[in-house]
Amino acid sequence: MKEQFVLVASLAVLALPPCAIAQAPADRWTFSVMPYLWLPNMNGDVRYGPPATGGATANVSIDAGTLLSDLDFALMVTGEARKGRWSFSTDLIYLDLSSAQSTVRSIDFNPGPGPVNLFNTSLDEGTQTNVKGKVWTLTGGYALVNEPYATLDMFGGFRNFDVEATTNWQLSATVTGPVGTQTFARSGSVTKSDTLWDAIVGVRGRFKLGEGNWFAPYYLDVGGGDSKLTWQAMTGVGYSYKWGDFVLAYRYLAYEQSDNKLIEHLKLGGIALGVNVRF
């Protein structure tokens, strides 16, 4: 695990969407690239149903601490192209998390007329969930404010979320369904995947803190589509150089979906530290 962390950290540090660059030359393209590392806390609910007639499926809660302890592999990079007031940015996150602490919170049985939800969560004895996911964001923006003391971009685009969840459950007893003929085994494994495409709109930028090189970046987006709601926010503090910036920030990403989707809700939030290189 230590070697994996060193490998990822050596790529860079930070998990935050690209920030607007103050006073970029208006007559040529400028670019920024930032590999980064983000290790937030994660919690959410996943649903492996709906169950087929005569079958049963699990509903699982995930409550992982800082993802470093469960991280198998991570690839994270963001980039921006800007000319004058126009900008295009992209952000890619890939995570492979193993053995995240989970609980089978309930079981959906389907005796025939439809799902019936049953369960006592005290029967859970050590359920673990593996989550593999790719989050890709692509946006185009226009600078409403582009001054030495502050920048403000409005943008629109999309966010794609590919996720695969595998739960290995361990219960203290076999669970019997409502009509007494169906059972849910005390141990087993299930895998399900989903792909979400959501349109997003938002604002991003920065403003100076005093007369020196300190600044505060900010980012907010909200959207929907395949998701009932997704939103992301970031704020922090940074120090600017001619070649780029160092930033300490807090980033939060959330998804909400309707019933019978794999991800009922998922929330990731945590501190990030990183460097952004401009050229």
C-alpha cells in the first residue's frame, strides 16, 4: 500500500477542478496541466436490485474513512486551454477501492407481485465492497470577470460517471423471505455496473487575498440527466508563481439517484493539496 501511495503521490498532488487564470494573454492560447491526488471520505448507498420474481437482492451502505487505506490504484489529471475570455477544461478521476467497510442494510425479496423490503442490520458480520469508478468532466466557459484581483468564469458541459460495485457480504444467518419459500444466503458476492451522463452548469475562479501572491480559488457546479442530481464544490487557499500555483483546498462531489439505480446516493469530500503548472 505504501508503494502505491508513493507512486500516485509522485505524479502530483491535488483534487480540484481547474481554476481560471487571471490576466491570460488575449492573443494566444495558454494551457495548464495538473496531475493530482484526492483522498476524500466516502459514504453512500448502493442497490443491486430490482430482484427478479422469486429472487432477492441486497441494499448496501458504504461508509469508508479516508480512501488511502482502501486505495488499490488511482489516476487523476486535469487540464485547461484558454484564449482571451474563452476556456475549455477537462478533469479525469479513476479510482479502484478495495475492501471498503460496508453493511447490508436491507434485502429486497420478490415473491411475485413486486419487491418486499426486509432485514435486520444486526445480522451483518463484515460486509466489504469494492468500487471501481471513472469520473470525466468536460466544460467550456466564458470569463465574466478577468482582472488582476479576481476572475469569474461561467461554464457548461457534462460529467460522465462509470462505476462498478462488487459486494462480498457476510451475515450471521440465512434470511427468509416474507412467504417463507425464498432465502438470502448468509454469505455471497454480487457485482453491478452503471454509466451516468449528466449536463452541468457552474461558476469557477479566484480572488486575491491582500496585495501579495495569496489567493482563494472557488468552484461550483450542479446538474442532472441520468442522475436526479449531481453537484460539486471546491474552495481553499493558494499561492501563485509565474509558472503556476500551489493550492490547499476542500473538494466535495455528490450524486443522488432515484429508486432501482445502482447508486442511490454517493458523497465524497476531503482536503486536497496540489500544484498546477501553466505554459
